[in-house]
Amino acid sequence: MSKAQILVVEDERIVASDIEKRLKMLGYNVLELATSGEEAVERAKTILPDLVLMDIVLKGGMDGISAADTIHTLLNIPVVFLTAYADPDTLSRAKKSEPYGYLIKPFEERELIAAIEIALEKHKKFSRLKDKEKHFRFLIENGSDIILVIDSNGIFEYGSPSIENILGYKPDEYLGKGGRDFIHPDDADGIRSILEQRKKTPGVSPAFEVRARHKNGSWRSFEVIANNMLNDPEVSGIVINARDITDRKTAEDGLNKAHQELKAIFEALPDMFFLLDNEGTILDYNTSRLSDLLVPPERFLGKKIREILPEPAAGIVGQALREVREKGLLTVTEYSLTKDGEQDFYEARLLPLPVSQIIAIVRKVTDRKRAEEKQRKYSGDLDFLSKTAMDFVRMPVEQDLFKYIAEKVKSIAGSSMVIVSSYNESSDMLRVKYILGLEEHYHDILKLIKADPVGMDFKLSREAKEAYLSGEVVDAPIDLYNLTFKKISKKVCSKIETLLSIKNIFTIGLCHSEELFGNIAILSPSHAPPFNVSLMETFSNQASVALQRRKAEDQLKYISLHDPLTGLYNRAFFEEEMRRLDMERIESVGMIMCDVDGLKLVNDIMGHKTGDGLLMAVSGIIRDACRRGDLVARLGGDEFAVLLPNINQTDLDGICHRIKHTIRTYNAENPELPLSLSIGHTLRSHANVGITDLFKEADNIMYRQKQDNHDLLIQNFIKALKTRGVISGGRIIRLENLITHFAMAMGLSEIDIKEMKLLANFCDIGKIGISDKILLKSQSLDPRELAEMKRHCEIGYHVARFSSDLIPVADLVLKHHEWWNGQGYPLGLSGGDIPLECRMLAIAEAYEAMTSDRPHSKAMSHGESVAELKKYAGTQFDPVLVEKFITMF
């Protein structure tokens, strides 16, 4: 017996001392003596005794029962009551404070010892039990499992705090309610059946699963064990232990799904699995498609690889097996097998296993190998096209494009013969430029067609042109006879086809932007195209773009060196050739300079279209008169030049003579607008004379002639008008006589009379720019024709100003059709604003016209003519001058 620490609470001093004495004699240690309930509580808090002997009846406001209850509640110290009373009320009150014993005063020592030891032992056991209860409560309240107690009707009586953590419900949300409110509808009937069965059988049930609704509406899965403790008076219910397995179920579902997916993948895999021993004997296999096996399983199980696979596949796989055995590493190899005439490719991955075995994973890779081959060809095609594209861009202008095209087409077409032709749009003809693949039969072909096939021309049919413009490979025309557009006889074509083993002909046009540049013909020994059609079409498009660019470059080069109107060389090229001849030191060089007289005048009075026509005529005349190697150029405007290397004076003079003779012939054939050309020519007889000096000398000679040609041009205009029948020599003479007498009658000076004669001769020079259709029309002119006719005054003005001799009368030529009343043309002058010479000419010209026979009228008498003059005096004519004119007769 240990020495227990005891607090004695007794308000009677004598009794307290006796108890203390007896306790000490019994071996207990009395720590304090307290006389009231309040003191007992304070002392207990301070000294924490092992036991309190408490008198029930105490002085003060707190009796022993209240003090014992407080001490037990606050300090968990056992209390044994000391009382002289054992009435029921006192005992009933004492029970509520959970005392550990009672001693009825007076008591024996043995009773005291028994009460104390029993109380201490009981407290010790209760403390251990309480600790366990606390421990288990902690486990329950903080555990991840849900603990429930339900009654026989399934009503929740208890729920562990984990319910709120797991399902979100507070106790007042589920206690007193049935499980159906929380169980998944699909699980409800099964759970009810299990619980009904469990109520009949005491003990723990096997685990089962159920889904419960979370407060947020989601469903959680639980693994449940039910323990029937309905007959246990301490419980009187079914204890439910529910473990949340939602995450596990999700994981299991995921694993199951993954398993199913892996199973599906495995079944869908094209792989074949073989288990081999180290010697290559097939022990087992697995494949999702038995059709992939070359032979049935019974024919290869238990046999070695070399007994099943043919060479060289057996050797390839055997070598891989040896590498696996020696290195112990994964080895990958490929081999091919032929079945029913079809070649298939396989990839074998061999991996060593820990048990002296090898697993071989074999996959058919035919599609991949074919795709790789296709990709290789595609990459090769891209490289080919990339190179040809760069070649076309970098190709120098002197390189033959058609030859390059033929060579590249031959590299695509292989053994087939290739013909590349150019197209001439103006003649609508194809011309063979190159033939490749004909070498060994070239002489045989020459004998058959009796001509070199290269350079042959073929008239293009409309159907073939449409096919070529598509830019696509076509196998029409299908034979050589049609390919040559029937130019070569059918019999000869058949012989050529037999000689060259031609089975089919494929053609493709070289075209871009609806423009045809030529075509490609591939004469094949097979019916199917022996080439990549897409590659051929892409290359032909490249070639067509290059041909179009080359054509544009040639055109630009031509334009840069030629005059766009006449097609002759331009000044830049002419001067370059002058420098070249100077450097070559050619002694005998001729130079001809030509200038079209009055070109500006023609452009002004008749328009540039007429002037351009003259330039075209001159360019043709000069070009035709010169030799083949002479350089004829238009220097600009109305100037032409000819550079004549290696020529003598006689030949140079002869060329100039031919030019002049041709101009005379031209004027005779084209009297409506005569051509006048000023020509200067010279010859360098020594290399020390510079070409530039030669040019200047010829130009000076030409310029001097041009000064003389101005008046000659005017005379040519008059001759042209006479030739055309617009004016006659007799009329001019009569008009000149009339105007001379009239001027003398007016008392004009000799100079004025001379100008009047000049005006009479050239007043109608402007009609050179009016068409004969209007000038010679016998009926009245319509308004448009009349307006055109009135232009001859302005045209005449410009022509007169061109000649130094006619400049004094140019203004009179312009105004000689003005009327006295202002109704004339072209300026609408009236009265004295009209020059005197013009007013006089108007009267004389009218009189001459009325008194002369015309194609559409007979001559009038003098009297009739005078009457007409008087009639229009004051309107068309100056009335004073009319009277003066009449008095001359």
C-alpha cells in the first residue's frame, strides 16, 4: 500500500484530528485539514491530493456534496463522503457528484482503509478508462472513416464529426433522419436488403459499397461494414463504419479505363509479339490479327527463325539475335518478305529478358517504307525543281533555253525519246528545236523522212493548240502521224514507231498566261507515263515562265536598240556601232544622213498619223536601197542615218541614187502627199578620219540640201494639187492676170503687185491637207465636210510660213476667205479689218470661177458675173472694190 496524499474536510475539529491521527497510523499522508466546502476546493486546487475525505454537512454556503462535485469536475480527484446521515435524499444528492465511497460515522479503521483503497483503485481504473475513452473519441472524431449508429428503423442516432468533413453535413442535418435521404437511388434497395439481413444476424457484416450524396450534390463512394449491436444495451443499434473510397474508386475506374484502353490499343496494334529462346526458337506468340502471320502458328511454334524465314530475311534476323545475346541491348532491324508477288517490309525490335529469353516485337512497315520512298522521291523532285528554278533565273542570255529544257525533260523521262519544239505565233507553226534519245537511230530516221527532223516546221491544229494551252500532260495525239500533223506520211510514221519501239506519245504545252511558247513530246516505249506527271507539269510551267521571261528580255533588248515606229536601229545603237567601227580601224566607211523635209509641217497640218506614215515609207525606202550588212538607223524625229562599212565611192553613190529614184517612184504612186528627202553622204578613205567627223560631214551636206528643199517641197505640193485635179495651171494664170490688172487699177506699187501675184498662185496651197473626197465632191458639202474644207486656210498659213519666199503672204493666205459682213472664215473678220489684198483676191477669185467652166457648172457671161458681184457687194465683197473691179472692163 502506497502512501496516498489525503485532504480531510471536516468542520468539527475533534473529529478531524481523530481522522488525521488514524490515517497517519494507517500509513497515509494527510496534507491538509479543511473545515468548509469553499476551503476544500481551494486547498484541493493547491495541493492536488490523491483523495479527499469529505464530510457532507459543512459550515458555510457550500456543503460537502457541492464541494465534491466541483473538485471532481475541475480536478478529477476521487472523493469519499463522511456522513452521519444515510437518508435517501442525501444519498440521492451524493450520487450526482459521482463519489467513490461512503463512510458512515462512526466507522472502524478497517472500514476506513477499505473505503480509501477501493476509492483509489476505482479512480485509477476510471482514469485509465477515461484515457482510453478520450483516445478512442479522438480517433473517432479525427479519423477519416465515418462512424454511424442507426436504430432498427435505419434512423441516424449518432454520427462522427468526420461526416461534416467528408460529406459536409452538420449533425442537425442528418440526426433523426433515415439513410434513404442520403443514399444514391440506385443503391437504396440493395442497402435496405443488406440492413434487413444484418438485423437478423448479430456481428459484423462483410464489406459492401454504397454511394452517398455530398451536401454540394455530388456523389461519394464508401466501403461499409455494419456491426449489429442492437442487443447490446450499451449501444442498442447497428454501428456503421464507412470509409470514403471515392478517390480509390476514381483511381480504380481510371486504371480500369486505362486497362481497357491498353487492351484496345494492344488489340489494335499492328505488332506481332514472339517469345524466343537465345537460339532463336519460337516459344510463344501474340497478335491481334492472325492474318498478319505468314504461316499458321502450328507451323512455327517450336522452330527456329532460320527454319521459317527465307533468305536474306533469316540472315538479317539471325544477325540481330546474335547482337542481342552478345550486347544484351535492344536491337532493331528491318527485313522484307514477298508473298503472292507483293513485297512487304517489317521492323523487328528484339529485347533480351532476364530468363535467357528474347522478346521480338515485329511490325509490318510496308506503308511507312512506301511513304518514305514517296517522300524521298518528293524531296528529290523538290531538289530538282529548286535547282532548275535557280538555273532558269541565273541562265545567261546566250544559253539555249530549249536545249536546257530538252536535257531536263530527258532526265525526268528516262529512256524515252524527247522532242522539244518552239512555237511561232505569227505563222502558227511548231518548229523542232531539239531531239534527245535518237542518237543511234538518227541516220535511219534521215533516210526515212529524207530531211533533218531538227528544224522541221509543223502547222499547229486548233485542237492541239487547245490541248497544249492546258499545260497538262496528255496522250493525244496518240501517234507520230498525228504528232507531226500528218506532214510525214502514215507509212513512214509507222516505220519510225516500230524502229524506236514507240507505244505511246505524251505531250505537254510550254505555256503561261494563255501564251504558247512551244511543246514537249515524249515518245515512250510503254503505254503508261514513264515519269512523274506532276513533276513534268511543274517543270514545264517553270520552263514556260523562263521562256516568257526570255521573250520579254528579247523584246526589251530589241526595244532598247530599235526605233519602235520603224523597226530600224535607234540612235544609241548607231552611236555604239560608230565607236566600234572607230576601234576596229576600218578604212573604208560610208555615212549617209537623211532628213524628211517638212515632217513637222505634215504633222501640224495633217496629224502625226500621216507623218508616221511618211516615216515608215522613208525607212522602207532607205533599208531597201542599202546592202544587207549596212546599219540603217532612225536617229530621232525626221533624221535617218546609214553606216556602211567596207564600201567604195561608186557603191555609196549608187545607194543614194537608188534612194532618190525610189522617192520619185513613190511620189508618182502617191501624188496626194509627195515625199521630199534631204540626203548627205560621204566616205572615209583613211582610218585616221574619225567616224564622228564623218557623221558631221554628212550631216552638214544634208543640211545644206535641206535649205534648198524647202521651196522645192512647196512646189511639190502645188504639183500634187494639180495632179490630183484640185487646181489647174490655167486657173492660176487667169487669176494672176486678173489680180495684176486689179492691183494696177488700184494704183498699188510693184512690190505689192508682186505679193498679189504670189498670193494668187499659193492661196489654195492649204488644200494639200484636205482629202480629194471633199475637194472633188460634185454635190453640196455636209456640215462636217464644210468644216473640214474651211481648214485649208489655216493649213495654207502653216505651209506658207514653212517657205521663206511665202512668209510675206502667209497672213493673207489665212484671211483670204473672210467676208465683208464678217460671215467668212476662219477668223470672222469684217470690213476694213480684212487686209486689202484679201478683199481684192476674193472679188477676182469669184469672177474667175464664175467665168470658167467647172465639172458641175458652165461658165457665166461677163454680165451675169458682174450682176452676181453686185448682188453680194456689201455682204461677201467690199462694195467699193466691186465698183472699182467692174470699171476695169
